[in-house]
Amino acid sequence: MLEAHHHRSSATAVPAGWRERWRAWRDRILTSPAFQREAVRWPFTRMVARRRARALFDLVGGFVYSQVLLGCVRVRAFEVLAEGTQPLEALARRFGLPTSAAERLLDAAVALELVEHRGPGLYGLGALGAPLVGNEALTAMIEHHAVLYADLADPVALLRGDGPAPALARYWAYATADAPGALPTGQVAAYSALMSASQPLVAQEVLDAYDVSRHGCLLDVGGGEGRFLLAAARRAPQLRLKLFDLPAVVPPAREAFARAGVADRAEVHGGDFTRDALPPGADIVSLIRVMYDHGDARALAILRAVHAALPPRGTLLVAEPMAGAPGAPRMGDAYFGFYLLAMGSGRSRTATDLAELLQAAGFEDVQERPTALPVQVGVLVARRGGA
């Protein structure tokens, strides 16, 4: 019932009335070759026509743009240019490319605002390239997308379920495994490292949105190698830490806690949160980028396990990219819709969808907390009922 409740009905009737008649007329006009030719000539339609033509071409060229970005990351263009403006010949040597190839890559990056022209044959960092300098999280995600793009080579076959199993499904093996807790280290190492590398993208946003220092013990479910807990530990020196994740994932977390000098206030627990009870004793539980990996039935099971582990009035913190996020309308249905299809599990949810799941699991007082970059992460806070 819950799964069906969250999906659009395929039986919805086509709306009738003047709005639909107007839309039908508009569609006939916009698809007319004669109108399209004239639209670029008329002063009041020319600007709109050109803007839409650019937007359409950007959709066509989007994959090429992504590969320009990947090429820059792989030759470390942004780190090299962070040293200052440099001539083409010097950059070509450092990239290990022929001069003509380096020029092609750099000029493409200039067009995408990743790099800037600084004079004849001179290049420097662009506005979009600068944030990538030394950014382990973003560069790891850019490299990772090579797997996704390979799976999307034939999107219709992916939608039909034809052909070989997507590589992304093998990468995120836990999402579709019948017994995730039994997965060997070799099947979890790659995704665990990626999640650890990308965690700084969201950890500070989440901790800015919600002050964990008011709590005594934080349990991070699906906490991987402990990066979120370490960030929380720096914000709240008195906070005790618990981590729960698959047995094959958690050994690096113990090492990370020891290196950071917080082993005396940190516990690491291995298990399967779809089957095993969560360790008690925490007054706040976090689910950081966990829920969207799972369909509604499994997500609800996870939330009920969290509810059982929390004391009365205990707090749940849910953080992940959300569909319908302000300034990111394409992310939910377009990006995550196809990413999760290739992954073989999960779905992108709005804050309202998540709130309904939380309430179905028994949580109360569900509140959305604003974040500075909602395209990266949204945050919901909920309470377990009780005295």
C-alpha cells in the first residue's frame, strides 16, 4: 500500500477544459516547422527561441561536457592551474598531452567556465574549476560517474531491463543483496571508499542545519568509515559515538576513530540494518544518504528499527538529496531517477514523501531544516513519541 501511495497514478484522467485546449493549440504551434523558422526572426520571440535552442543543445551535448570535466580531473588541470596563470606549452607538458590536445581540452573547459583565458596562449582557473581544487569528494564523484555513463549507453534497454546487469548494481552490491550482512570485503570496499570520500560534501551542511551538541550519544546507521561521526565529534567534544554498518564495511571506522583520538568514546557495530536490531543507548540517530538507496518497504523497515532503538523523545536526523529541492528541480526525477534505476534499488523522495514514511514508522514532530546547498542535501528532524 505504501509503495503505491508514493507513485504517480498511471490511470489519472487527462484534464479537460480550456487549459487543455490551449495546451493542445500551443503544442501544434510549437511543433510547426514554419513557426520555428519565423520565431527566430520575430523580435518578440527571437530571444526565447534562441534560449530554448541553447538549452536543447546543452541537453544534446551534456555527455561531452561531462567528459571534458572528467578529462580535466584526470590530468589534474585544476590543481595545476591553482598555482597561477600558465602558458599552453607548460600545461601540455604537465598534463602529459600533445600541445594541440591540451589546447582542445583547455578551450573546451573555458567554454564550460572551468578554466579562463588569461591572454594569448595563457590559461587560469575558471569560476567552476576553482571549487574542485583539492576537493576529494567532488573529484571522487566525477570519477565514479564513468560507471553510471556506461550503464546509460542504451537508456531504453536499461528501462526495459534488457541486456547485461548494470555495473552500478554490482558496485552498490548491498542495495539488492538478499543478505547484505554476508557480503565479503571485496564487494563493499569500492563503494565504502567512495562514500567516505564524498561524505565531506554533506557532513558540514547537515551539522550546520542541526546542532548535535545538545545530545549525549549519536548513532550513525549506515555510517561507513565514520566520516560523519568524526565531523560530529569535532563539533561536540562531549558527544559519544556509535556506528552501525555491514560487518565488511566497519573495520576502517575503528582505525579512523583511533587515529582521530576518539576511540575512547566511539563504538563500532557490524550488522544488517534490514534484519538486525540496532544498538540501544543513543538519544539521536542519523541516516545520512541511506533512505534513497531503498524502496519504500525496506526504508520503512529501517525507520522502524531506528524507532525501536531510540528512547522516548529521542531524535532522528535524516539527510539526503531530496526531489523537488529548491534550485535543483532536475535532480530528483532526472538524475536520481536513472541513477537509482541502474543501481537496481531505491527512489528519490520529496521531503513530503519522507515525512509520510517517518510518520508511518511512528515518528512525530517532523520538521524540515534548511541547508545552504539543498542540491547536495536536505535535512529532516523527527522525534520518537513518548514521555
